Amino acid sequence: MNPYFSFAAAALLVIGLAGNGFEMRRARMSTMRDEDIASKNMFANKRNFKWYACIGAAIALAAVGTYT
């Protein structure tokens, strides 16, 4: 078990979840201001995909760290 992969996975997971939380807050605030411009589904907002990629990389690193 390589601890470097585990630490990197934990860091990416925290960064991804915190960033996604802030981005969801901004999307919700813009939805309340102008309902027509913001997307109806906040999870499919294109600004969130970079955070989903960060969380996915954390899961992949955790799996690699577990099996090496």
C-alpha cells in the first residue's frame, strides 16, 4: 500500500468536494436571481464537471493506492 497515493487521493477528494460545494452555491444563487438564464438541473451544470473530474481522480488514486 503506497501512502503517497492515499494522501493525494484524500487531498483531491477534499478539494473536489469543497469546490463543488462552492460552485453549487453560486449556481443556486444565480438560479434564484434570474430563473431563465440558469440551468434547471444544477448537477448537470457545465461548471461542475471539473470538480466531478477531480473527485473521480481521487477515487481512481485511492483504488491504485489500495491495490499497489
